[in-house]
Amino acid sequence: MTGSESGGDDLRVSDAEREQTVVALREHVAAGRLSFEEFNDRVGDAYGARTASDLQRVLADLPSPSPAAHEAPRRRWWSRRATGAVRRFVMVNGICVGIWAAGSTAGGMHAFWPIWVLIPSGALLVRRVCAPGGPEGVAHRRHEHRHEHRRHYHGDAGAPDQRSPAETAPDRVVMSVVFADIVSSTAHAVALGDAGWRRMLDSYESAVVNEVRQRSGEMLFTKGDEFVAGFASAAAAVEVAFAMRQCANALGLQVRAGVHAGEVDRRGTQANGIAMHIGRRVCEAAAPDQVLVSSTVRDLLNGADITFAPAGEHELKGLDGTWQLYEPQRKPVSSR
């Protein structure tokens, strides 16, 4: 039986179809239907999908895009701008023709001089209404021209983009990410009570944030007992993973931590992509009080003051094959 005979849901999907699903997920994040953490999980599932049914499950509880829903507001906005352009054209030229008519009535027929206003204003009207993208496209191009002007003449190329995340393309950067989870957090919360557990979490978070800042990193997000940080340096990421474990131990807690390095999409303060998904899965593979890293991190730190003990091959949820993980350890200081 061929693939087409066995049903379309069992057909293998292409990389392009996976990317289309990720684009759809980004739109749902922008619409507020998915949290950033849910988005990262689903992106990993999308990239790991093998069949059409796998991709359908990623979007199963999300509404399908409605072209009409997007086009209707755009058409109404287009119509308002077109009506305004026509109104201005009629008003300006009506005044000119009225002045010409009044002068001709009082002193005889004069040359129709309003033609010199009608021609350029008519050309402008046609450009605004009939150009690609209509009035919306003209307004957008004008906005882009002003933005380029400011960037060129005022030197703010490095200033933060004030447009919404849905309007800005993400930047692709290499980042080392650390994921850390507190072990048995529910049991601790029950034992300490809500107020006591909150105070302990606040103490832990304060210590972790301080460690991250000292190593020029940034906190990407926190969710309950999960803490995620990003770094330009793989060595700094591993050191902070060690520090997270030490901060937790000082409070009588244990954590599991995972470190991975790869390309991520940066959009403002957010970071997402398959590298983030791998980092979380590496963390999930760690035992209590254990730090694990991917082979990518080990390769980046070849020759550093850190040794790596093989921690076995692991199947990471949503990813093909098995992944060799390593447990980093600081090299002992030799005594003289």
C-alpha cells in the first residue's frame, strides 16, 4: 500500500511544512493564545514531527487562520484612507475652480488655470489609491522612509525597535542557554506553605539573578520553579549552572540543570527556537543536583578549565535519535 493509499495524515512532512507550522505558532503567540514557554515546547514538537498527523497535533487546540478576519479590518482601513484622499482632492480643486469661476463671472472668461492644480493633485490621488498596497502601502513606505532617515542622520541604528514583536523580524544569534528546575518543588511548597515557599523562591531567584549578571548574562524567563538564562559564552553558562546548584543547596534545595548552545531567534527580550527546546530537554534528563551539557557545549569548551564525564546517551522528547550528554566538572587545582 502506498503512502497516498494509507491516508494523508501518515504522509511524511517536509522542512518547509515544519517551518509553516512554526510561523503559525508565532502568530498565535502574538495574538496571546500561547505563552512563550508553550511556544517553545510546540516548536520542538513541530521540528520533531515526521508525519502530517504529528503537525496537526501541534496545532490541534488552536484556531485556523482566517484570511477574511485579517482582510476585513484592512479593507475598512483602506477604504477610510481612500475616502479621505478623494475628499481632500475634491476640496482643494473645488476651491480653485470656485475662485476661477467667480473671477470669470466678474471680469469675463479667463484661462482655466485650476488645471495646474488638478493635474498634480490628480496624479497624487491616483498614486495613493492605485499604487501597490493602496493607501496602506504608501503610508507604510513613508514610515519606512522616515525611519531610514532617522537611522542615517541621527545615528540610532542600535536603538531598540519600538515596533511590536509581530512587526519585527527576529534576529538569529548564537547563544548558550541554561535551564534549571528545582527538584520536588511541590513537596517543598506543601511543607512550607505558600508564603514560606514564595520567600524561599524569592531568595533563590535573587541569588541566581546576581550570578547571571556577574557573568554578563541575561535572565530570559522564569516560570514557577524553572529559571532560564542566556549567555554569549558557553563557559559562563556552565559556571552559572554550577552557581544555581550551589544557591539551591544553600537553601536546602536541589536543582537539575541543562546547558546547550546554538542559534536562537531573538525578538526583543524573547529567545526561541530549536536550541531552546534542546536546552530544556537536556535539563529534564539530569538527575537531582546534576548539571548536564550537550556535546555542542563540550566541544566549545575543549581546553577550558572544565572536564566532561560521559553521562550516557539519552532520547530527548521531540528530537530524533539519541543524544550523548556530559556532566561538567571543574578541574582540580593542583597544589605545588
